[in-house]
Amino acid sequence: MKKIVYILTSALLLNVVSSCSSILDTAPNNTVTSGTMWTTENLVDQGVIGVYYSLQRPVRSDGLIGSGGVIGYYGFEALGMTGQGEYNLGNLFSSAVNPSNAHFMHYWKWCYDGVHRANDAILNIPKAPINQTKKNRLVAECKVLRAFFYMRLNELFGSNGQGVPIYTEPVDPQDGNKGQSSEAEVWALIIQDLTDAINEPSLPNNQIRGEGRASKGAAYALRGKAHLMTKEYQKATADFAKVGEAGYKLFPN
């Protein structure tokens, strides 16, 4: 009798272990995983939109962008020396501010979120099952976006020759501990990304009546600014002229 009970118990345990194993091994079938993200044209489109999505909420605010003093890409103007009287906000340029300030922490996270999304797209789009022309255009768009985020990081956190950590490929969060690169290295990456985008034939000159995506005109504008920051003034002038040639112009007033 004991032998029969033992055999039945053993069989039951083996069945439970087998069932648990099959449950644990089941891949999620209702969500996109890192292994399937770039495997169809529809998922590639969603992935690139995810890079653009990182442009939202550049400044820490309790409200929507545009609803108060802490707004958009100009939020630091409101928080700076010229914005105190009008907005009565904490001055980010006072001696009381330190690196753990919530606004700086938010900005750092915001920019690197965009960088890492762009890195993922730039690495994986070339492997996707879509036509080559579209691949090239999407990679160019993501390089413009990556350059934008690194430009904002270098402008705010670069100082005395020291820039920010450079990542050009996806990394696990625990590996995001690189030391600072030089400011010059960061500017070089920014200019190279924008040059790659400008040289891509499939990237349109402008998006004036388009979808609001990156264009050659936007890339020229950003590269011109990067040349200003690196004191390459003639190159900056040439790039800003190209912005006009791409179809953009200043408002008349």
C-alpha cells in the first residue's frame, strides 16, 4: 500500500513540475517584447514613434506643457535669472542648487530616455523586413533625434571640457554607468549623426506640410547650432543658409 501511495505521489509531483515548467516557459502573446519589437513593418513604425514620444515633457511640471511657467523647451528661461520676478520660481542658477535638484534630474532622465530609444531603433531598423529606402529614412530620423538629445545634454551638463556619457548602442540599466566623455567628443557625435542624416537621400528637405517628423532642414538647423557651440562660425553660417534652401523661413515680423 505504501509503495502504491509513493508511486502516485511521485507521479503527481512530476505532473505539477511539468505543468509549472510549461507555464513558466510560455512567452507573452499579448504584448510586444524586446525580441519581437522590430520584426514587422507595423512594429517598426511604432518603435520609431516611440522615439518621437520621448520629445514630450522636457521640463518637470505638475501640469501639461504650456499650462504654466514651467513650459516646453523654454522652461529653464522661466527658472533662470530673468524669470524670477514674473514667475516667482526657484532660481536654478543660485548657489543653493545642487546636482540632485529635481529639475536637473528630470532633464537628465528625459534626454537619456530619448537617447536609448534612438539607439535601439538605429541598431535594429536595418535588420527589419521593410524596404531599404524606408529603413534609411527612419534611421536618419532617429539620428536627428539622438543628436537633439545629446545636444541638450551637452549644453546643460557640459562644462570645462567635460561632456556627458556617450552611449550609441542599447544597454541594460545596470550597465548605464559610463564616465563622462569630453565635450568635444559629444559635439563630434552630434555633428556626425546630423551629417549622416543630411547625406541620406530619402530624408525629405522639410516637413512643412508633412507629419512633423525630422527633415534635412531640421538637421541643418541643429548642426548649425552645434557649429556655433564649437566656434566653427563659417560652417554654422553655411548650415543656416541651407535651412532656408530646404524651404524654411523666418516669420515676417
